[in-house]
Amino acid sequence: MSHTQVRPPDLDASVRKVTSQTLREKKRTGQPISALTACDYPTAKIIDEVGIDLILVGDSLAMTVLGHETTLSLTVQEMLHHARAVRRGVHRAFLVVDMPYGSYHTSIADALRNALTFVKEGGAEAVKIEGGSRRAALVEELTAAEIPVVGHIGLTPQSVLRMGGYRVQGRTLIEIEELLADAAALEGAGAVALVLEGVPRELAQQITSTVQIPTIGIGAGPECDGQILVLHDAVQLTFDAPAKFVRCFADAGALLRDGIERYRDAVTRREFPADAESYHLPRQIAASLQAADMEVFTAS
């Protein structure tokens, strides 16, 4: 038997599966990486079909979907539930799942067990954890267990209690040095990418030019290798004023409200459902029932 490998046909870039190596190649060649969050099947399917490179099942769903004030209350089981739904809609994009608060803070053993659950049961192709140098040992362990890790530094929402709110990070010389060290530590530990959130543009640019792994910015300026937004922010499906770094690309909230109001009015005026939207008895059955003196409408 010949051992010559047959090379599969080259697929169009729009349908080729995105992997961590794809993201790294995009950084090398200067191609911007697009990323969005998703938390259910229909939005994940649309995002994937549009051609977004990276889909994150973000713990922001605790606020945007479940109505909590912070991300801290989200559980592993809740995140797993949403990850499974998203997985069913994703075929092309690189799928990353957030490790929720408390799922990797107690011990490396707990973190490894939870990360494996997201990979085996949730279909994650990588997990994301918040924190810099202090997470390096954990990143090494997860990487050794064949679990790709995306790091997250800067404004880390799971640290909201310690930070005293959502504040831009990296505005002092000490913070700048710490974030540069965090980026280097995570890269050295094996992280496949870095999310930079809420840091000055100049610092994000320096980190991006320093590390060899892709940087994904959110509130970190245009020089990052890619950009991510929370979907609900990007399509105006939230009820609070957006952060400075958010640009609204559609008004899904207004679209939904208008559609629901028109549905309500159609029902109230008895305009819905119309005859064309109703089922009818076969003519022969309707005629038989009429002959039997039963009150039915003649099928049209």
C-alpha cells in the first residue's frame, strides 16, 4: 500500500475551518481577525455563516442574556448549557469558551477538570481565562493537557470587586510594566492568543508588536491583530448605555420591538391569523360533516 498522502482540495478561505494556527498565520501576514460573542444556536449559526473567525461563548451572557449585574454568578453548568447550543451552530469559526468565575480559581485540578468538561461536552476548541502572570502556571498545565488557552489581560470583568469597578487598565508606569510582563508570561506559558480589554491604544500596540501570538482587542485600539465585541452591544440589544469602545452596527432592539408591536396589534384587531395562514378540512370531509348537520365551515 502506498503511503503517499493525498492532499485534500484547497477550500475557499471563506469556508476553511479556522484553528489557532489560522489565527497565528493571520497575525504573521497582517490579516485582521474578526471575533464576536455568541450564546445560542441561531446567533452562532448566523455569525459562523457570515465568516467571523472566532466565536466566544463569553461569560458576558450572565448580563446580556440572564440579566445579572455582573458576570460573577455564572456557573459552569450554565456556561456548558450555552456552549453546547453554540457548538451546534458553528462549523467554521474557532470556538472559544470562557471559564466562568470560580471555575479555575480554587486549584489547578479543578480548573483542569472544568476545562476538560468544556472541551469534551461543550465542544470548545479553546478556553479563555482572565489574569496575567499569576495564571501562567495554570496555562502551562492546561496546554500540557492538550487544551488551548486564550489569555485575557487588562480590564478583567471577573476582577470587578478587586478593581472597584470597570476601569481602564495600564495608565500608569507600574501598570504598563505589569501588563507587558503579563503578556510575556502568558505567551511563554503556551497561550494561543491574548484578549486585551480596556487598555490604552498605545500599550495595546506595544504588546501586539512584542508577542508572537495574536492579540484580540476590545476597547484596546485598532492596532491589535483582531477585534471582538459582545454581540448584544454590537447590535444594540442591551438596555444600558454602551461603553466608549462599542460601535452599534445594527439596531436589533428596535427591530424586535417593532415586530412584536405589530404582532400584538394584528392579534388585537383579529387580523392574525388570516385564512391563508389557517388549515382546512378536505372538501369531502367538510361536505360529509355538513350533510350530517354538523356545524363546520366549508373548506375553501
